[in-house]
Amino acid sequence: MSDLVETSAKDGILTIRMNRPDKKNALTMAMYEDMAKAIKDADKNPDIRVVMITGSGDSFCAGNDLQDFISNPPKNEKSSPVLAFLEAISEAKVPLVAAVNGTAVGIGVTMLLHCDFVYVAKDAPMSLPFVNLGLVPEAGASLLLPRLAGHAKAAELLMLGEPFTAQTALEIGIANKLCETADVEATALKTAKKLASKPREALVETKSLLKREFESVAKRIDEEAKVFKKCLESADCKEALTAFKEKRKPKFN
Ligand code: COA
């Protein structure tokens, strides 16, 4: 486990903390690997009843590390750390509670679509800027977001890729509750503790029944990954990533 992802277990709750605050907790391949392993291990461990995910510093997660997109592009196989993480989070057996302590971008938002309880700092800026990078949604967001928010709102968030507020996340059903930044983790922990006091098997079965259609989500994640990989190789995406590195606006053809 790299020190960019911290895990700690207490009272049946495994806390996973993305810990790369200087880069707004942008996820590298090693971080995806660590998070996938932590969630999969929790599922197998009868002592763990709940997983809580949060970030350090002022951000929850600024999405995939954009430099890693260039130097370490995700592969289309199940062995890719990104797909391993998506599989772990979308098929997790134990309840997942997210404490969104600040900025959430890209997978920092789409991972929330797989969490069961989501508490968000009321000032946290969010965005799904895939299209602005010449990319497409991942993590099953192209299926889950329209299902949650309706086509019109999903198109707005995914096709314009503009920042949106925590209030919008609450209104469309991504979040359960908004909190003061200082209270997010404590609020999430309170729910995690309530869940941890319940019978594990009944919780796991309830979650499984709520998510019965996950097979179609798994299929969509695979389909998205294929298109995502193709887009990642496009001239537009290369321009967007280079522009980010050079701190300038991209120029698309
Ligand atoms: N990948 C790699 N580095 C990232 C990153 C990412 N996804 N997001 C932020 N960082 C880095 C910045 O490059 C910067 O590094 P530096 O200090 O070495 O220059 C540092 O984190 C702080 O980011 P900065 O942009 O200065 O902070 P901000 O508060 O002004 O803006 C964000 C925060 C998240 C809105 C902005 O950094 C951003 O848009 N990041 C890209 C998000 C993205 O497109 N993710 C991929 C989605 S698919």
C-alpha cells in the first residue's frame, strides 16, 4: 500500500483516505490499485462491515492524474488498476459511505454513483469534464447519471462539463446530505457507525438486492472503457492533456 492511500480500521469501519493533497488527491495507477485492494479485502473480511472513503486536504479527488493519462494510459483489460478499482467499487458487497470533503472532479464524482451514502461539503465544487479532455464518461456514469438525474440534466453535466455545486449533487440524488466542510467526516462516520452496528449479512443482502441490475453496469463500464481508450489516443485528448500541463487553454481541431 503506497502512502498516497491511507487505510485504517476501527469498530468494523474501514476508512480509505486518498492522501495526495498537493495534487488535489488526483489518482495514480498505484492509488487505484491500493483502493481496489482495500475494498476487495474489506468484502472478504467478516470484521469489516462498512467502508468509508474520503480525501485529505481541501479536496476529495481531482480525478485521474492527468500526467498518468499520458505516461500510464489505462488498458482495456481487467488487470488495469482503473478497471480493478471500478470493479471493486461497483460490486462492493459492504456498504460504502463517502465523505466528500472538497473538490470532486471526474472519477471523484463518478465513484460516488457507486456509494450508498454520500455526504458532501456544501462548498465543494464538482465537475465531470471528460468531454473537455476529448474523453467520455467512465465508471458506468453514462448509464447511472441519466438514470438518476434524467437525460436533460445528465447531458448538461456530461456534455458541457462545467462545474456544478454540491447543491446540484443533492438535488439530482448523487448526495444524501450537504454539511459544513468541518462536519463532513463526522457526519459520514455517524452513518458508518450506525451501519456497523447492524447484522452484516442482512446489510450485504439488502445492498445486493438494491443493486440487482449491476450486471448491466458492469457491461457499461466495459463499453465505456473501450471508447475511453480510443479517445485517450485522439489528437484532441493529447492536446487537452498537454494544455493542462502547460497551464493554457486547449485548441481543438
Ligand atoms: N492530475 C494531475 N495533477 C493535478 C490534477 C490531476 N487531475 N488536478 C490537480 N492537479 C495538480 C495541479 O497540476 C497542481 O499541481 P502543481 O502545484 O504542481 O502545479 C496541483 O494539483 C493543484 O492544482 P491547481 O490547479 O493549482 O488547484 P486549483 O484549486 O486551482 O484547481 C482543480 C483544482 C481540481 C479544479 C484543477 O486542478 C483541475 O481542473 N484539475 C484537473 C481535473 C481533471 O481534469 N481531472 C480529470 C477528469 S477526467
